Amino acid sequence: MIERLRDDKRPLILIGIAILVLGGFFLVVAPLFANTGTASAALGGTLPSSGTVGKALEIDVGYDNTGESVINPTCLLVDVTGPLQPSTVSFQGLDVVPIKNGEACGGALNGQETISMKVVMQPTGPGTAVVTLTPAKGNNGVGPGISGSIPISGS
């Protein structure tokens, strides 16, 4: 058998090619299935400095999956006290989702991926609103968000 391999190197070359192809497959495709690990994300952006009754308040937010795992569903937790009513969240300008029970969810977000969101709220009267936006996987917060006070003036 060894004599045969000395004379004909094709089986060794084919085995080498098969190992390279299989190794390449696992190096390229396997990371695409990385759903394990702890989800982590961060929000970027700032809250508006003020709002006016009768004019929708729009907050632009960047949602950054800072981990390696997929965040599915990608959610935004919205906590508001004061004269401000949460309305909708637009994910990437494509999916507009109503905020229900302080939460709005879109699709999945792969590891190290960032998307843009636009949060729309309606001022309901003059006063000061306290807003907290938190990145979440389902209804579980997964990282630091944005919070602050927004003074609302009459029309």
C-alpha cells in the first residue's frame, strides 16, 4: 500500500484539498451561526432639549449590538413619566412599530451590527417629562440606554 502511495500522489492531494475545503467551511460559515453567549447592546444618541405641545417629538437613536450573539427580537424599552405619550418606533426607517406597554420590538440584530431607530412621542401638556430608553432582547434590558428630562412648553 505504501509503495502504491509513493507512485501515485493523487489520493494524498485529494485528501489535502478535502481538509482545506472543510476547514474553510468551518472558518467562514460557522461564525454565522453564533447564537450563543450573552446579549449586549448600547444605545447612542441624545434626547431633544425641549418639546412643544401639539408637535410630535422625534428621537433618533442608534442601536448597537456590542456582543457576538444575535439579539432576537430586537426591542426598545421606553419608560416615560410626565406629559409625554410614547407613540411609535421606526426600525431602519422600514418597520414602524407601536409602543405597547413600554416596549417596541423589531426583527433580529446580528452580533456587532448597528441599526438606526426613530422614536416618536406626543407631548400631552406643559411640564417636564423624564424619558428612559433601554436596548432589550424581548423585555430584558441588555445594556446602557439613554435617559434624561425634556421640558415641554405649551403651544
